[in-house]
Amino acid sequence: MHDCISIHDGQARVQIGNACWELYCLEHGIQPDGQRPSDKTIGGGDDSFNAFFSETGAGKHVPWAVFVDLGPTGIDEVCTGTSRQLFHPEELITDKEDAANNCACGHYTMGKEIVDLVLDRIHKLADQCTEFQTNLVPYPHIHFPLATYAPVISAEKVYHEQFTVAEIANWLL
């Protein structure tokens, strides 16, 4: 099984990532606390969710994901949301204040302070992988998260290709 680490950096990507992991859990029958019921009716005998989740000794499924934001707002939403027990606390990285939409400040000063910690967390996750496949770094500005910027396409095109996470994970194998 190939493993896939998701990296969510910045407030928008953290918020999108939080929603994404809720959907992954729904699709694979994993509860918000990381437990998977013994009657694995959702997904049947399919274990493709292991590409996105690691299982602890206690049977909890933890996402292969790192969330990073200089400001605490986005990470606090994850820590207090419905999936707060899903994520490992070490993979939720934040600083005291955000860069206030100043790219230079985020890159050269504040970001420099936590970059080593972020790289260390990603390295630890990659070391735990059995067959590391790829990093997923969502780009909100490319995937049109706002309806006002979404491309206009026909109804047939919308339903042309619909893949589940399991189908995509199996396709990567």
C-alpha cells in the first residue's frame, strides 16, 4: 500500500484540509475520534484508506497530514471542531501571530522560526510510511474554492468523472 502525506499550510489550506479530512472519514467509515466500527460496511473489505491514515496500537486511525499556520485561528478551528480527536497534536503546528497578509514577513521572519519544526514533523511522518508515494499540497487558488471564481462548465462535464477516494488510492497502486 502506498502512503500519502497531506500538507496544509496557511489559514485557507488548513480550513479546506479540515473539511477534506471530514469527507475522507465519512467515505471510509472512520468516526471523528479516529475509531473505525467493527462492521466495516462502508468500503467493504477495502483497505485503501490506509494510504491516508495510519493506525495506532489502540486502533485509532490518524491522518497522514500536517497542518501549519503562523496564526492560531485556523489551527484553533481544527482543535475545537468535530474532528478535534482525529489529528495528532504534533501535526498541528502554529505560531503566536500571523503574518498579517505580508508575504515577506511570513517568509523571512515568522516563517523562519517554525520551518525546522515543520520539516521535522514531515520527516517523522515520512519515516513512518511503509511505501511513501507522494505529498499532497492543496492549492486553493488553482482549485477554485470560491463559487465566484469557479469555472462555468456544462452539467454533463460535471458528472463526467467522479472518483471516490478509494478509487483514486487504488489507482495509485
